[in-house]
Amino acid sequence: MQEIATNIFTEHNSLGLTAGIIQNSHGTVLIDSPIRQEDTGSWKGTTARLVTGKDRYMVVLDTNYDRLLSIKGCDCAIVAHAETIPPIRSRFSPARVNEEGMPFESSEPGSGSTRIHPPEIIFEDKMSLHLGELSIELEHHPGSNQAGIWAIIPERKVVFVGDSVIVDQPPFLAYANLEVWEQDLKELTSRKFKDYQVVSARSGVVDGNHIKTMEKNIAFISKMFAKLTESNAPLEEWRAKIPAISSRMSELDLFNSELFYNRLHWGITTYYELHHRERG
């Protein structure tokens, strides 16, 4: 666990996410969950000591499978964008697989079910959480995911951006809006976020160069997909672009090459199906 600003910590959970912990004497706000249900023992011995005060919230930054799975068993009021609810109801069905090629029906040891309860608090555009004088501003940024949220802490100049920025990993494309994603990334490099620490859910704290590289990669994919759409290319041609996308990750982790291939294969397939359904 690392303290990146006063009363703000990051923690890598067992699902590979970088979660945030914002706490003071008034309460605690978790940005995604530092644990999953099977890790409860270690949670109680370490990170749980930071969860103080009567107000306890957990902000779910989007609808990616591992993120939804991490909210099981969390004793907090769950906050999410309104678009999170339909995926919770539909994505945990027996015949589906997720971005990582894992079956949705797989569950945590001893849990007996992957059922995820809907959030208690939802919003459409913006909302604020307050821990005394410390504010956490939540904004809807649907570039990387239709239910994507950024959590901004102006007093500490920290912003949690979920999967909007990922370093040397392929992006999650299934529920992306690529045009909006480009605008989201431009905003991160604008004066609004000057001197901010930008926290990626997969890569921890990232810098301006990482954000600009991500912006170039998304612009590349957006142009590629636009050409495929214009030519009414079949799904096989879309999937054939996976090597071209992977080649842009300069230091792609070969140990996770199969996982990343599955992410792109599933993401492109879902993106294709959703967009062709809209056109039809």
C-alpha cells in the first residue's frame, strides 16, 4: 500500500487492479475494492484498519468483469454510474466470457455464486461525495466504458481514471466510445489537470507521456475501425487487426500475451456486434 497524497492511498488487489483508499476521521471512500471476498482475512489485518468513520462508500469505476467481481462482500454503500446496472444483470450469465477469456460462471472459492448486487447510489453526469471538507468529485467519462467514472480530488490534485489510461497493455474496447475516449485523454493533458497525479486502474500513477501515448493508440484504433465500418468488413477482418494493435504496445508483457490477445479478441468482437446492431 502506498500513500500518494495526504489521506489518499493506492493498493494493488488480487484481481490486478490499482484501487484507491481515501480516508479521514469523517469516513472512507474506496475507489474500486482493495480486496475480493476470498482475501477478507488479509484485508482485516492490513487495509481494513484505514476504513474509519461512519460514512463508507465504494466507487465502481466501470463495468469490466474484474471490477464488478471485486465488489462482492464489501461493507460499503456502492456508488456507480447508472449504466452499470444493465451489465450487472446481463454479464453474469453462464454462456458468456469476459475480456480476459474467463467464463462468467467461474466464482470465487467458497462464494457459491457470482451474483453482484446493484449499487445503492447511481448518477448520470456528476455527483460529489464529502468527507468533512474533503470532496471527491465523480464525473461520467464514457470513452473507455459506457459507465466509466473519474474520481477527482481537487484539494489533493489526484484523479482516478480507471481504464482510460493503460501502459503497455491493450485497451478494453468492448464498451468503448473511441471518439469520446480521445476527448477524455485530451482533457487529461489540459490545464484542468495540470500538476495532478493521474491514477490508472491497471498501471498505477501515470505521467503525461503515458497519456499522450494512449491518446495516439486510441486515435490509431479509431481510424482503423472507421475504415472497417465504412467498407462493411466482416468480423474476421476486424479480428485480423489484433497484431497491429498489439504491436503498438512497446513493452507488451509476453507472460500475459494470451490474456491480452483474449482481451482484444473479445473486445473487438463485442464492439463489432454492438455497433453493427446499432446500424442495423
